[in-house]
Amino acid sequence: MERAKVVKEEILERDMRFLAVYVEAKNSCMIMLSEKEDKLGTLAIAVPKSKDTVGAATSSVLLGDKNEISARMFAEYVASKKGKIAMVSVYLDKIGEIQAQEFFMHLLDKLIKSESQKEPTAT
């Protein structure tokens, strides 16, 4: 039985730290995206569509409302990319939600790319 993978990433943009904590289990992913320090923020969950269904993942906000657009957007993005249930938290203190989306997307792509490179390939 394999344990969950945990990855921490950060980037520095406009003299601010943007952080990500990524936890991936066999059937799900949980990601905390935050500014300055690791904190829980607006939390959204998304479920990917089945392979025979057309359309985007379905999402709902579970906690908070300050950054619900970003939380839902990133949860749907991760659920679609990974094909798993995804929960994403977005916490912002000083920077606006729209401004932070570019930085968080960069972090997410970095996380997903690094995880896909670590996965063993079939021989």
C-alpha cells in the first residue's frame, strides 16, 4: 500500500512569496495555495467528469467565499488534469485574487509537472 505524496513549492513574484502544499493520494489531491505563509483559505472541491462525458469538472465551495472564483477554477483544473477528486484552498492577504491567479497557476503547473515526471512508466 502506497502512502500519499507530499510536495511543497514556492515562488517569489513582485517581492512576495507564493506557496503551495500538495498532497496526492490514490484517489484524490489536496492543495493549499497561499501568500506569505501556509494557511487554509477558501476551500473548493471538484470531481472530474468520467471519460465518456464531455465538459469540465464539477465544483463546489466548501469553506469561505473571499477567493471562491480562484479556488473553484484551480480545483476544476487539477481534477481535470489528474483525473481525481481535487480540493484546493486559496488564501490571500495583500494581493488581489485576479493578480494572484497567474502566480498560483505557475505553481500548480510546476507541481503537476514535477509529479508526472516522478511517476513510473510502464515497461
